[in-house]
Amino acid sequence: MASLLNILHSLFDQINSLVWGPPMLILILGTGFFLMVTLKLIPLRKLGYGFNLMWQGRISSEKGDVTPFNALMVSLAATIGTGNIAGVATAIHIGGPGALFWMWCTALVGMATQYSEAVCAVHYRETDSLGNHVGGPMYYIKNGLGPRWLWLGTVFAMFGAIASFGIGNTVQANSVAGVLTSTFDISPIISGLVMAVIVWLVLIGGIRRIAEVSGKLVPFMAITYIIGGLVILGMNITLIPSLLKLIIVNAFTGTAATGGFAGASVWLAIRYGVARGIFSNEAGLGSTPIAHAMAQTNSPVQQGLIAMVGTFLDTIVVCSITGFVIILSGLWTGPEKGVALSSLAFEHTLIHGQYLVTFGLILFAFTTILGWSVYGEKCVQYLFGNRSIPIFRWLWVLAVPIGAIMKFELIWLIADTLNAMMAIPNLIALLLLSPVILRLTKDYFSSHLK
């Protein structure tokens, strides 16, 4: 068994180095930058307007399955997860403080990508035989690019279905099991089984129950975590200027070896900053538009503006809180990494701060498992039809305890690799559909904001 895991680790390490090489980073950042320029910085200029639409979207009577607000909450449930705690810690542990800067850059251009994904998802969505609204990359590839590109939609759905068990399930379960073991000495199998039961109780209620649970848990957990982080920053407010300088300087010069930190080149900062940024906010992966396609709205642009708010909240706000606390603690130069590093950093700077990380991670990861169950289910439904849904849900629940006891490094490696495989067909589609995105955007703003 150990030799098999070593072989898998070596295999995925090689694949990961290939798919997260310079071409992928250029494709992700380049697509976001191209869309941002094409849209004339609308995702940045209309951020306040997006927040306003998000708040108004708590109530809607238009066609769809969930309110625009709850569609965002489902997407945030899936995106605000271990990437915001363990992912940020891993990026800084390997890439140095400069990695946080590249996470910000990924998020800023990712707002344009996220906006475009949601616009296409709503514009090209369908209604299935069960009466539910379905959409996402496979549908905007099929309906937007035509029959010649059907294969690309199928490729995305295949990668999405497989990737959901990594980024959205086993990685989350593994992180929760790890933090419960280190904090409360709870056996991973026990925490995995308990999580599986709770997940099943929510899943049997379908998308509407998932949306309702997400609509309540996501705001609570995010606000609690942010307040805790702001308290720490307030206690160290005089250090903030030097903290920001360290992040920016290291982003362009690399980080020298210090303490137990082996040092990091600019390339490592960029690679892990971008990779963990994408893992965190999922802009470009094509996952979040699956949730936004279910929104009760007749306006693709309005849902796009709401969607881009999610990227801002996820990375610019929540990930920054984690990164600032880790760097302020100085513990990033030590041997700890992942959840352990985040937990120690919060404990070091705030009395009982480790419990904020523990319970934050539990809620973050739990809602991510729920949110990604929607993504995986819709991909499987696209490939195999409605009859596959019950089978998928059983497999989804069974994967939770398995993920809880798997090898940590291998899970992250597989999840990272599958992230890139999902992104490729989605980014190709967004580039080809960019004229449609621009036309819909112009039409909306010419009629709504004269």
C-alpha cells in the first residue's frame, strides 16, 4: 500500500509540475487580464454596484431555483474552504510572503473571469426534465460554441466530476480530520463518519436545502473569522506598513532563507500564489457558474456582477486575513505548514486563537463539501442523465470518511492537478465567447445605467 501511494505521489507530482507550469499560469492570468481589459475594468469599477445587487438579491420572484443571494452563498460555500486557511498557509510556507501578493493579483483579474463565467452560465442555461435550471461550462460550450465543440463540454464535465471528489470532498474532509485530531485528539475515522452522516442529511433535501443551509452558515462563519482576524490586526496595527512592504518586496525579489525556511524564488512565489489563489476562489475553474446558473434572475449581467463579489470576498478579504496573521506571527519560517501553521499563528497572536481556526475550518470545509456536491452532481447529470444522481450522492457521502484518513500531501497534489485540468476547457470557452460577454454587458449598462 505504501509503495502504491509513493508511485501515485510521484506520478501526480510530475503531472502537477507540467499542468501548473508557465503555460497554465499565463492562460489563467492572461484570460482574466484579457477579459478585464475587454470589459474596460467594469468588474473593478462596478464592485460597489455588485454588492448592492447581492443585497437586493436576497428576494426574487424571477425564473430559477434559488435566490441570486443564495446562489452566491452556494458558490461561496464551495470556495471558502480549506484553501482560505490551509491553502494560504501552504503558499506562504513554500513561496514566502510574496505569494500573498500573487494571490491578490489572481483574484483581481479573477473577478473578470468570475463575472464572465456567471454571465455565460445564466445566458446559456437550460431547464432539465426535473424542472431545474442547469448551466455551467458544459452548457455554455454546447449552446454557445455549437456542435463542433461538444467534446470540450464533455471533457470539462468529466474533469469536473472527478475533481469534485478531490478539491470539494476529500481535501476538505482530510483537513477537518487533521485539525480535530491535533486540537481535540479525535480519531480521523470518527470525524469522517460524523461528517458523512451530516452531509447526507443535507444532500437528501437537494439544491434548495443546500442553498438554505449555505445562506445561513456562510455569512456567519465568514463574518466571525474576519472579526477574529481584524482583532489581531488591530492589536498589531503599527506593524501593518512593514507587513505590506514585506509582501510586495518579496513578490518581486523572492524570499531569503531564514530560520527553518529554505528560501523561495520569485517563481515559487508566483506559482504557489496563483495556484492557491485559484484553489481558493476558483475563478477560471468553471465550478462557480454551475451555482449561478440556478439563480432566480433574467439578467445574466446582474448575476455576473454578484458572482464577482464572491471572488473579492474570498481572496482579497478572507485569504488576506489568514495571510496577514501568519506573516505577523513569524511562524511561517518554521517547520509547520497547512492547517497547523494557521492554527499556531492565530494561537500565537490571539488568546485561544487556535479555536477560531479549528471551528472556522470545520464550517468552511463542511459548506465546501455541500457546495461542491452540487457541482459534481451537475457534471455527472450532464454526462449520464438524471438516474445517475442518487448513485453520485451515495458515492459522495462514502468519499468523506475515506478522505479523512488519506495521506495529506497526496490529496493536495491530486486536487491541484485536477484544478488545472478543469480550467483548460473553461478558459478556452470564455475566450471564444468573449464577444458575447461584451455584447451582453454593453446592452445591460446602456439600458440600466444611462
